[in-house]
Amino acid sequence: MSPASPVMNDDTIDVIALWRLLWGSRYLLAAFAAVCGIVAVVLALTATPIYRAEATVTPVADDRLGDAANSIAGRFGGLASLAGINLGTGSLAIQESQAVLESRRLLEEYIRRNNLVDDLMPQGGERSTVWYAVKKFRETVVAITKDDDTGTTTVAVNWKDPEVAAHWANGLVALANELMRTKAIADSTRNIEFLNKQIATTSVVEMQRVLYGLIQNETQTLMLANARADYAFTVVDPAAVPEARSAPKRKLMVATGVAIGLILGALFVFGRDTVRRYRSREAAGASGGR
């Protein structure tokens, strides 16, 4: 076997021979790196810039209302459950709000209201539906991250237009608040109507006290929902229009292109050397056979 071969007789790697082989083909390696680097530069310069807008929110927790709900739930929770009334405590309400913010329903409602199917699926065809638009939105546009240490949630939107990215991030938070507020108003209104009917049908004083306590809790919820726009989430830091792109990372793309070029060049050099040595052995074997 040639001494310049990177593989020794015991199938171990000869680092010196490997280095000599690569150094002897340095101009070829440089050519591979240059070509791949140029391709990476072209891709980096022609790629669509993506901007990232982030809105930071924290779940709303009304201590006064939460304490009232806990007190009433402890005293009359069994009756409320039988009546189909949810006296959800603050922690349960926060969990529900977080689930709504991360739900598919929120994205679908936002896309429908703002007619975003054509923006998200510009190619048209069979995939230009709300379902596919929501799928693309969840996978490539929006990212919702919850920080358990600080209790905050970040709604990030990645889009080619920085103003649109900021508008969508703030809009999603506003829609989550609206959906939760609308649901709370509808539930409390329905519960109050039901409880008033039950009061009219009973003459037991203790039962009436129980029902009035439930009505008080629902009335507090109703008043809070009507009075506060940020019903489920308080916006700690609204999304601002980003001025610097988040992607593509042009320097990283070029560096990656050069690295890929060097790897491809090294593979080519190894392959060429292996073929050359194989042919040499074939030629030597043919000469010995004669």
C-alpha cells in the first residue's frame, strides 16, 4: 500500500498520511470551498428577510375575585356543580387562558377574521384552505413560549413584513382576551338567569342564601369582564416593529457553505485516492499474473 495512503495495514488512520493527502489537494479543496461559499452568498443575499416581533404577557389573576370564588366554592360548590355552574378558582382560570392562547381555535379565528389565507398560502391550489393556513401559521409563523420562572408568556411572530409581524403578535393577544371575555360574559349571564329562576321556585331561606351567594360571584365575574379589556392577559411588553431581521443569518450561511465545500472536497479527494489505489492494485495483480 502506498505510504501516502491515510489507511495503514492494521486498519487504523494514519494522520500524517491523511494530512499529506489533503495538503497535496489543497487547491482542489479551496475550489470546492469557494464554489459552495459563492452559492451560499447568493442564497443569503436572495433569501427573503424574516422579522421577529414579540409580545410578552402575563395571566391576569384577580385576588379579590379569586378569594370570593374560593369561599363560595367551599360553601356551595356541591350545589353549583349540580346546577352546572363553574366556580373556577384563579389557578384554573389561568390554565384555561393559557390553553386558549396556545389553541388552534385562536389561530383559526384570527385567520378567518383577517382573511389571511391568501397571505399564508399564496401559491393557491387545493391547500389554500383555512386548515392548511392554520397549520402553516403554527409551524412557521407563530411561536408561543411560557416561562415558568417568571410566569410570563411570549407570543412571537416571524414574518417578512416587520409591521405585519408586530400587528399579528399584538392581535393574537387581543383576540385571546376577547374570546375569554366573551365566554365569561356569556357563562355568567346564563348562570345568573338560571339562579334567579331557582330563587323564584324555592321558599327555603337557607337555599335562597346559597343562591344569592352564587349570584354575587357570577355578578362580580360579569362586572369584571365588561370593565376590563385585558381580561385574561395583561400585556407586559407589546410587540414593537422590529428593525433588524432575525433571518437569514447571512454570515452563518456563508460559513456553513464554506464548511460544506471543504467536506465535499475532502470526500472527493478520499474517493479519488481510493479509486487510484484500487486501480494500482489491479494493475499490479495483472502484471504479476503474467
